[in-house]
Amino acid sequence: MARYDKSNYTFRINGCSPETLPMAHLARYLAEISNVLEGVNNVHFESITPGSARLNFSVAGESKSVAKTRLASVTSDPKGAKRNIGRLLKAHGYSSAKLYHGKMPMWTIAGKVADKGQIVSMKNEALQGLLFDLGGKQDTVRAFLQASDGKEYRCKVDREIAEEMKSHLWHQIQVIGDAEWLKEPVKNEWVLSSFVISEFKPLKRASIRETFQALSSLPSGWGDVADPHADLLDTRP
């Protein structure tokens, strides 16, 4: 493709280098950029350049105009990618992030402190529930789970894993990945703000008959007792 037929962008993370930037962290930032550009065709990750970690990507053809508008709008949406990237920067200990269109800066997001009284927890863990929705057009897509208590969780997953998950739509699964929880000071409860799936496994739902048969097959220890009822009465205090 001719060089003039594509627009080049650089997402720069200050406070780390390619050698110190973990792959899991990189995936989180790429997921946020990917969500902003969801539905835009011809978006391609190009490379990582030395120095501060610089993630280079391009947009080609007729998609250039739409992509530029989407990316420019990031800082005008305080509850979208701007907030999410800011939280990631703070949690990871990075000072700021900048987006460049070619060599021209478009915006800067600081690694700000979490909201007053709000606690952020990031860890690797597992969720399980009913996979009831799966979709998206970028390399990272959305997956929605409904837990047994009715709570719904929005997760992110790369396309390769999503392809494997498709056959388990409307079935119970367990997902494992990087979770970000926020503790809201007013309600004093933890809320899942982000979950990036790294692996999953289907869960078999046993019928009542299968459950009863499994319980019946467990050893009870009463088979060797001549009179279980009398023995039980003898053991009473």
C-alpha cells in the first residue's frame, strides 16, 4: 500500500520502556485504543519503537477520516477511554500517555490519582457465568457474562480466543484474566471496571439425576455397620 494512502499514529506511554512494559499492560492500552476505533476498517498495529514505549499503528484508505475524528474525541469523553487510560497509568505507575498523528500531538492523559476515597485493585482472577453476548469488529472484542446472582460483567477478549468461545454462547463458562476492581466509598462495595480475558473453559451443568447419582456413589462408612440406627443413637451426647 502506498505510504500516502495511510495515516500513522503513535501512542506513547511515558514512564516505561519496551524492556520494562509487561505484555499484559500493553494489551490493556491496545484494548482501549481498539475500543475507540471499533467498527473502523483498515486499522493495523505496526511496531513498538525504543525510548518511552511508543505503540505505532496506522489507518488506511477511506477509514482515515473516521479514525481521526474518533481518536480526537477521546479527551472530550470523561467516562470513556480517557478515564480508563488514566486509571491504567496510575495503577501501573506510569506518568502520562500521549497520542500523535504523525509528529503532531493530539492529546495527553496524565496518570492521575484515583477519585477521592476510591480504591483500585488490579489482579489476575477468575469469573464464571452465562456467556450471553460476544461481538466486535476489532482485534479485541466484547464478551458479556451473567453470574448466578444476576450481575452482568463486560469483559474484553482478543479475537483468537473469541473464535473459540463462539460455540459456547448461551452456556456456562469460566474466564481467567486481569481484573480491575474499584471500591466505591459511598456504597462500600467493589465494582468490576475492567476484565481482560486470557483464557476460558466451559463448565458442565450437571442434571439433578447426575448430581444425585454422584452423591449416592460417595462412601458413607455405614456399609460395615450392622445396625446404623442403633450406632447413631449411641454416638449422641
